[in-house]
Amino acid sequence: MKKTFNSGAHIYYAYKNRKQIFPMLRDAVKGTFKLSFFTMLVIVIALIYLISPIDLLPDFIPIIGWIDDGAIMYLLFLQLKKETARYNVSKKETKENYPIRLSKTQ
């Protein structure tokens, strides 16, 4: 089976599931969901690289200077796509195991 390169699909999937990213990160901070080490590494490296004034290709060169930033963003979107899919499966399994929500009685 031939695999095709479709970079737009990863960005669209991350955009479509953008509402899942913050709850996923919140659950990771609370400890109810464990992000993979590679995802944490990609997030940290992407943030540091995008904020840092040091680039592989300087940004003052039009278009060429943005290629490295775009590549970092692409890798971040690709990893977030995989992680949100894993989070959605995890959340679905949790709901199946605990289908009844008990409300607090006052």
C-alpha cells in the first residue's frame, strides 16, 4: 500500500480537534492523562525554537527564513494529531468504563 504525503491533512486535523488540545493538556497536568515523552519533547522544542531569536535560517530573509519555522510547526501539528487521537480513544474508554456520572447531592 502506497503512502501519500498530505501535509494539509495534519494541519486540518489539528484545527478540527483544536478544542481537544487544551483539555488534553489540562488532563496531562492533572495527571489523568499521560502525554508521551516524544510529544512533550516536540512541544518543548517547538516552543523554544519558535520563541528563540536564533534560527537555522534567519527570518529576515523573506520566505526562505520562514521555512524552518514552518517545518517545526508541521512537526508539532503532526505530533498533536497523533496525541489527540490517542487522547480521544483514552477518553472514550474511560467513559465506557464509568458510564454513570454521580451528581453531588446538596
